[in-house]
Amino acid sequence: MSRRLTDSDAMTHRIPRTRTPEAETLRISRYAGHSEPSAAIGAVLDHDLSEDTIVDRYRPLELLGRGGMGEVSRSLDTKIGREVALKTMLSPASSRDTWASSRFIREARVQALLEHPAIVPVYDIGHDDSGRPFFTMKRVRGQTLEDVLRGMRDMRNTQRRVVTRHRVLSAFVTVCLALHYAHERGVVHRDLKPDNIMLGAHGEVHVLDWGVARVLNASDSGEEDETGHDTRPGEMVGTPGYMSPEQVLGQLEMVDARSDVFALGAILYEVLTLEPLIPGDAATLLLEQTIDPSRPPPPPKDMPPELYVLCLNATKFHKSERPASARALADAVERYLDGDRDEELRRRVADERTTRAKELANEAIEGPQPERERCRALAMREASRALGIFPEHEGARAVVLRLLATPPSVVPLEVIRETEKMRASQVTSSMRDTSIRAGLWVALFPLLLLMGPRIDWMVALALVLALACMGASFFLWKKRITESGARLALFSLVAVFGMLLSTAFGPLVFVPAFAAVNTVLFGAQSSRRHRPWIFGLGCATIALPLVLELAGVIPRSMVFSHESVTLLPRLTWFNETASLFALTLVSFIGVIAPALVAARLRDALLVADERLLVHKWHMEQLAPPRVTERL
């Protein structure tokens, strides 16, 4: 059970009682008198917490996270009344003087002595009632950069962006400035990575986890444990993929501010490409690539050339070749954000991409057939990237126009897929129109009743076939069934209906116009292998009833003489008024229906031509007239 201190005790519970206020004041003055910031840090790191205790001041509210050495909880500072992050070591009290306890306390002190807006301030440090070291700090809210980049990767194929690249780059500048501040005070972070950078909802940026930070040129035991060194020579400290080569090799004496610069370069590359600088999942592979002096440079992707060069320089194998400070990185990124562009560098990069695009274009037009499609796509990509870097580059424009003016000898697979989608949409629309036409056929059946049916069952059969055509086409439309076989089956049903209609006025009256319109519509939307069947069925709609008449299988529909052609009633009687009206109506339909079909086909062609001309006009704007003329 913890003991509650009096107000006077609580006021001084972090100050050893054996030390007088005068001695403490003298000690603080001595710290401030050092001309080197790292020396002052070293003096503070020597302070002993053996007599410090924790009281009921901090009330845990929620566990925020747990690591290998400690846990962080959201706690209430009852003395001040604010929420803080309380980090407590997991080790038992007996380990107070161990290496782990020393490192834990060092993290708090190093972080506390770096007073910068992007470094989380430490409020308190001490031991709890069980002897475990603890420290409290400002509770920060937001997302780690790792979470932000993961979200950007998930959203890269959409127009929506939770966090813009501009904002992340601005946050990166803040991180660089915070690291430069620490470096000026002799502190190297040694474990920079996206997971240790926090972005707040209101623009706040914080660099987290200073647990393995190294203090350079400290006159104390700042880098020491019970054996004399906090980090032993040959020991790796950091995260694979972000560690510098000297960290991977355990070259402790080589680690300095430029080691953090390497990590910043790796983070910048990941921010710009959403991919790690050194690819791979296995730690061993990452470490091997890091210490390989011949490691190939990462691909530039679609990075701005100024920032790509900055990433390359920051992640050089030899630290002497890297920028001298984190501020140099911050300044370079700020210049880019302010719109400052290196025109000479951009021209050079655009020239390189254009040269590559020309080589690929030659392969796409004259190279081996299997490689042409791939080379064409790569050539267009390289030329467009060159134009993105240097929009006035005439060579890149010429490559684009040359490729556009020389169509591929084989249609690319992606074009075939898009064509299939377009054809499916047209077929679906055609099925809708067929269902409307079949509905019109059903609507005309009252004319047969006005004329007076002769064979009732045949009239009923014709009505059933018309309803079947309408239902089948409506089903294909709603279900978006576009297979050529289904359309052929539907046209067969339509052809049978047309043959039955020939029993009204004969196969040579009205039926030819009916067969022509449907053959054109179905033939235009069918595959090449089914078109002969479509054309054959269209002709059979007229020919089969006529042949059956001439063979005497069914009654004749007309009688020819030298002076007249006589229509004979079969399906219905020829009531004069009704028959005249019916013949006039179907004649109008025979005129209008083909005209509508032709008009719709022509409209579709005009729309396609217009799109091509607009596309051509857009392409012509890529190059001035003299370039177009040369092509």
C-alpha cells in the first residue's frame, strides 16, 4: 500500500533529501557553465535517482503500448490535473543498477534535455514504490508516419488522399530540423524510421523513441553501462532497412549525425515512392544490402529529380559522401516545396529518359514481334515522364507523336479487353431495343383481330412467339448476357416469328422489311463466326415459307396472272378497311425502321470519329507545328 505524502513532501519528492538546496543550485550552475552542450548533457546523465520515489501523483487510465523494456500508459497527473504519458520499466526493482535500467533512464534524460517543438517534452523522472524507473512526458496524439504511408499505399489507385505528399514532406522538414537541433547538442538518434515519427491532426510533428540515442563527446559515463559502455563495439543498434552501413557493421566510433542522415534519406525515398529504399522482408537480406558498397541505386520511379538526387546522396555507403547535416536535407526539401527547380538537372534527366524512350520506340516499331507491345508501353511511359519533368522537351514530344502515328501491328491485349467491354455494352443496349420492338409487335396484334382471324390457333401462336421474343430479349438485357450464342438463339426465335407472319400477307409482303431490319441489327452485334448463321436465318425467314408454298405443303398466299397479283387470305380475312390500314401501317414501318437503324449506326460512327479527331487534336498540342511536320 502506497504512502500519501504531505504537500511539502510532494513538492520535493524528486530531490534527494541529503542534498541541500544550495548544493543543488551550485550543481545546476556548473552544468550551465559548460561551453559544449554535450558536456552539460554528460554532467546531467551522472545524476543518481536512488533516493527519488513516485507517489500517488500519477493515476493510470489506459495502457497505450508495451515494448521489450517498458510500457506506456495514459495517466492522470493528479497534482497538475493533466493527462500525461507514463513510461515505466518492466524490470524488477533489483535491476535498478543494471544496464537496462541505465539505458531506460538515459532515454528520459536525453529526451528531456532536447527542448525542441518536435521532441516530446519530459515532465518527470524517478522510481516508483517498487523501485522501477519511470518518466512522464507529454501525451502526443496522431498517426505514426508508418501508418500514414500504409494508408497512402492503400489509396494510391484512387483520387482520394487522407494525407497529401506535400504535408508529409513538410513534416519531414520538421523532423530534419529536430534532428539537426539534437546533432548540434551531440545527440544521435540511431533508430530513425517511419514508426518513430508521429504526425498530429493539427500539423504537429514529433520524433519518438530516443532509447538508443548516443551522446557524442560526453565527458561522463554517458555511453557506459556497468562494464563501461552502453553500446559495445561491434554491436548493432537500429532497425534494418534504415540503419546506416556503419551501424550495421557495429563501427561505434563512426556513428555520428551523418548516420541519422542516412536514415532520413531512406525515409524520404519511402515518402516519395511509397516503397522502401532497400526492398526485402528478411532482416538478414536488408543488412546484407545495406553493407554492400556496390548496391545499385534505387529506381527513381516518378520522383522529382531534385529529391531523387537528394535521396541518393543521403544514402551513400561512405558517410563522407553524404550531406554534412540534417539541415542540408531540410533546406533542399524546403526549396522544392517553395517551387525552386533545378532546370539544368531536369533537362539532363529529361534527355536521359528521352534517349531511353527513343530506343524503346525503335524496338516497338521494328523489333521482334513478341516484345513490341511491352516496348511500346515502356517508351510511352519514359517519354511521358520526360515531359512531366521538362514539359517543353521537343524530343519527348516527338517520340509520343511517332508512336501515336504508327499503330501497333497487333492489337494490344488491353485494347482487346476494352473493346470487349464496349461491345458488351452495345449488345446490352441492342437487347433493350429488341425487347421494345417485340413489344411493338405485340401492340399490333389487335389489327389481326380487326381483319378477322381465320385460323385462331395460328394467331394465338404468333402472339405467343411475339411475347417470347419480348421476354427473352428483356431477360438478356436485364441479366446483361452478351454471349454470341445467346443472341443467335434469340434471333432464331425472331426468325420463326417472322416466318409465321408470312401467313398473313405472304412471304413477299412486309416480311422482307422485317427480316432485313432484324438481320442488320443482330448481324452488327454478332461475332464473325456467327454472322453466316444470322444472314442465313434472315434469308430463311423469306425463303422457307415461299418454298413450302411452291411445293404445295402450305396454301398459297398469292396468285399471279398476266394482269394482276391476287393476295389470298390465310391467317386472317381481308376486311377491306382493316386490311388497307394494316398494309399502310406496315409499309410506313418498313420505311421508318431501316432508316432508324441506319441513322443510329451513322450516329455511332460520327461519335467515334469525333472522339478520334479530339484525340488527334490533343496529340497535336504536344508538339509545335515544325515537329509535327517532321513526323
